[in-house]
Amino acid sequence: MSQASYLRFFPYDQPYDHQQEAMGTIYDALADGSDILFEGATGTGKTLASLAPALEYARETNKTVVITTNVHQQMRQFRRDASAINDRESIRAIVFRGKASMCHIDVGFEECQALRDTTRDLVDTEQDLADLERQQRDLLDESQAGDGGAAEARGAVMDELDAVQDDLAEFEDKATCDHYYRNLTADTDDFFAWLYDDVRTPDDIYERAGQYGFCGYELLKEGVEGVDLVVCNYHHLLDPMIRQQFFRWLGRDPEDVIAIFDEAHNVEDAARDHARRTLTENTLESALDELTESDDARADPAYNVLGTFLAALREAYDDAFAFGEREQVDENWHDLSVANDDRRDDLTLAFLQGYTGPGFSEELDHAVELGRDLDAEYEEEYKSGDATVRKECQTLQAATFVRSWLDEGDEMGTYPVVSVRRDDDGAGDIYGRAELYTCIPEQVTRDLFAELHASVLMSATLRPFEVTEDVLGLDSPETMAYGAQFPEERRRTYAVDGPALFASKRDDRQVQETITDTIEDAVRFTPGNTLVFFPSYSEAERYHERVHAGTGYLDEPGTAANDLREQFAAADDGVLFTSLWGTLGEGVSFDGDDARTVIVVGVPYPHLDDRMEAVQAAYDEVFEVGEEDGTGQTVQNEDAGWHYAVEIPTIRKTRQAMGRVVRSPEDFGARILLDGRYTERAEIEMGQYAVRGAFPTEERAEMVDVQPEKLKFGLLNFYQDVDAYDGDPPTP
């Protein structure tokens, strides 16, 4: 393959050397049908290095490229990249977004589906009417010209015409969608010509479709078939039901799709989110009301089994409350522990103890069957106009979930959870929710990656590759990593040998003073803005109040982070305090003067709740981490779960935060790891608590260990070396 073959999809004159190398590797892997794990530091051009060879290979083999992310800002960047490619080499590209944000009449999925079916039936009936009217006119002309057979044939057509007119009259009372009706009956050629003239945003499509009176979402579904490139959200690939529909819209079998996952270190958690199944107390109550109104013989056994499960759910969360815990419940879901190591979970036990009657499995079968029949009735009622809204069958939802809970709740990798919250914005009564939480994401992703022709998973923080390979269920993927491609002298990474910020030490006065003084030194000697990441929002708030250098900005949960980011970026001496587990730690760009120094305070391990412990336990059971014992056998490491589920994700988060600065060859900045566990000394003295060894080799090599009181001198020398100070530098 000549270099020019895929470079025609590269929108700039000349790629970097590392990009050319990456493109060649990716093209060859795609030709072999292999998956690729691609780690590249910020600014290495991962997106274009992946897209160019993927588009070339797809065009040669009649496949479609799908690039997907869970970060809205990245979707916008992908659209810009695709538009730049289109300026150089014409491609048909679509940016696909879910129905909820593109619907002009704001209806739910089930109601939309029913409206769409009824509208299509209406248009088909109108077309039948038009065809019959044309036939009868033609036959009338023939009969008037003396054709006796035409008159007889016209009589039969007129009978059909009367019947179709009666059918059409019935639609007067049925609910239809005017926007979709115009999709089916108006000329859409101008819309599609506009759509493919560039790479349009979903907002542009929504507005343009509204001007025509069309449904832009349905036109996107119609127009996506056979395109070269689709930009979409993770859920179009990770949700099995949506994925099946999505491929059908593409007009592609899975083996004809090449998927590129951006920020692929997030696929693990995203897969868990898409695999989780939930059932609320409110849905169970609605199902019982639904069954009470039914005169079907199956309603009584269905009521018995679902009513018993509802009572068991209430009993399970009532018994799980610790002293004073009930009073602390607010409008957010609050997990309660119901799982047991040596027997079924407390909810299942309460159900089995409370259930009376014939076998519950048989009654559940009746409940599921009745739910399906009721759902079909609701569909028909809505389509016929007997109902103004398309009801969702609560019995079907509840019975299907209860079946899964009882059948799968004790399977390896599935964790049963009961949660509670307060109604009415935290002021009302408590109600509960049962959830089946999937601990092992490969249960979702393995089949996906096996079905696709190939995939490229790219991120600045994918290593260690073997962990990514294991948790996602990849089969011998190709791997490649490119470190920072910018001049090393324009960045500096300091590991501050301060106190190790274990949770037990965070309230220590001397520890707080050391952290405060070190942050203030970093702010004073930074020629511009400083980003400070903490293990939690509460710690961020603590030091926002303590630090008195620079202009402070506090990121709080539930607030608009983008507005705060813009205010901070506009400052000259801003200090932004945030949680590393918030939204500003990755996928958000702080280029140039937006931020010069980033500080990670502590080792920001996530909150180790019951779910995390369940994930650790599942990983301990299925993964082996360790050394060979000399006989060729791998020794099981009891800390495999900690390594896979906690340590590696935490270090990835830390590396993502460090990547918020130094984002181009002209940029410069300092990264500060403020905790003794990051130092080389910790590797010798602190054993399992040290974390420096979890970083890639080249990143460890750049770390400069420094005492807290010496950090200001290091920053002064570095920023003087890059000529960053405007005027005289600060005085130590």
C-alpha cells in the first residue's frame, strides 16, 4: 500500500512522523481484522491518525467507520475533523444523536414508534387510494372507448376504492406525526443535498428539518445507510438493543463496521452502566394497579408474585438501614447493602420467605406472557385512536426484571443492589429500587468486539494494555503507545515529597498547613492560571477556603462546569479547585494561557463502596496478576481486584488530569503530584502504598522529586527557562 492511499484522508499537508507510523500500523491491523489499543499523549493527533487509514480501508472494502465517544466536546471536535477531511476528500459523514434531543413534538420512544407506524400506515393507505383512483380513471377511459371488459374491471376497482376510503376515514381519530408525514410525502432531495454538502451538527439538522417541517431524526436514520463515517455516542454501540437497530440503519452487518472508540479508558465504566438493570418500587406499584384492572385469568398469579417481590423490596431496605441512616436519605439514590457472601441476597431471601402459592417460576411466566399481551393491546389502542398516549406496560417491565433478578442475581459478576431515595425533591416519602449491577464489563463488550470487523481503542491513558485487554475481553489486540511529542524542556513534572494524604490524615492540622503552603507557593510562582485536583469535592472546598493566593474558583457538584471553566480561563491568576472524579479532569481542554500548572493533591482513589468491593471481588475471581512461580504456572495475586478495579483507574484519572496542560508543541507548563506516595523514596519505603511504579516508564523518568518547601525554586527555574514571566519573576 502506498503512503498516499490513506494520506488523501489526512486533511493537512504533512502528518507528524509518529502519525505516519501510527497510520501504517493501524491500516495493517485493519487489513488483518485485528483490534488496536492506541495510547497517545495529548496532541499526538490520535483521531486523524486513526481516521485516515480506517476511511481508506473502509472505502477499499465497502465498510463503514463509526467513531464514538462519551464526551460532548469530543463529538464536536470529530465533526470539525470530518469536515476538514471532507474539504480535501469527499466523504459522506453523519453526526448521529439520540431521538430525545431531536424530537420536535417531545414524545417518548414507545409513543414515537407507535406514531411512526400509524403515520406510515396512513401514507400507505393514501397511496393505495391514489393508485386505485388512477386505475378507475384509466378503466373509465377504456370502457368509454368501447372496451366491455374494462367496465367490469372498473366495477371491482370501485369496490376496492370504497373499502380503502373507509379505511382512510378511520385515521381521522388516530394519532399521527405531522413531521414524519412530511418526511414520507414531501420531496426531501434538497434536504439530503444540503446534509451531505458538509458534515452537519445535530443542532443544524434539527433546525433545518424544522424549517421544512420534517423529522430530522428519522431523516438521519434514512440517510445514514451506506455512509462512509458516523460520529455517535457510546450507547449506539454499547447498548445491545440500540446497537442492533443502529447497524440496521447503517445497512451493515457488524463485520462490515470499523469502530473507533475515543477516551477508551472510559469504555469499562460505560459498559457497566449500559448493562445495569433496575426496577423501582413505583413501577411495581403501577404494575399491581394495572393487574387489578385486568380481568385476564393470569392477572391473579401475576399479582401474587409481583406483590410478594414489592413487599420483599420494602422489607429488605427497611432491615438494611443502620441507626440514623434513614434520616440522611435525600433525592439522590442511596445504596444499601443486601448482598451476602454465603447465601442469596436479603431481597431474594425475603421474597422466598414471603411467597405463598404454586411455583413462583410458573407464575412469573404467566406475568411475562400477560405483560406482552397487554403491551400489544396498548400499542393497538394508540394506533387506532382509542388512546391519546401510548401506555407503557408496567407489568411487562416488572415481571421481566423479577425474572432476571431471581435467575441471575447470584451469578458470578452480577451484584444485587437495593437503593432508596426520597420523593418530591428529597422532602417526601422514601421509596426503593432493585438493581442488577454488572461488575465485569467484558460480559457486554466481548461480543461487540468479536462481531465488529475491527476496532481502534484510543486514549492518552490506556496502559497497562494487558489490563484493558482483560477487562474488555479483547482477543490479542495490536498495541502501540506514543509519549509526549513536544519538547521535553517545555514541561516539568514534580513529585512533592510531602505527607501521604491517607484519609485518616486529611484532618491533621500540620498536614493541612503543608498542603496549603505548597499550593500557595505553586500559585505564586505560576505565570498564569493553576488547576488543582483533589480526591473529592469536599477536599476541594476545604482548600478553596484555606488557600489565599490567586483568584479562587470552586467547582461544585451539580453546577455548570463549562461556565466555570470559561470564567477561570479568562482570569490571569486563577486557581480552580475541583474533584479529580468530576467533569473537568478529562475531555476538557485548557490550552495555552488557560492553565499553566496542574496540581493533583493526594492519590485520588475513588470512594470504596459496596459496588467497588463487588467489582474487586469479581476481578479477583476471574483475573490473575503475578509472576510465574518457576514451573511455568502463574501465581494468583490476591490484589488482582485492587490492581484492576482501583489502582489502575485511579492512576489513569491522575494522568488525565496531568494532561490538562501542555497541549501543543508551543505550549508549556508544570505538573505537580502532591503526595509522598508518588516519589521514588516511597517505592523503597512504602511498599504497596507507593504508586509511582503504576505510571508508564517514560513518565516516571520525567518525575522530579522535591521537598514541599523547595517546589517554588523548581517552578521559578523552570518558568524562567521558558521565558514565561512577564516582567520580573516572583521572589522566593
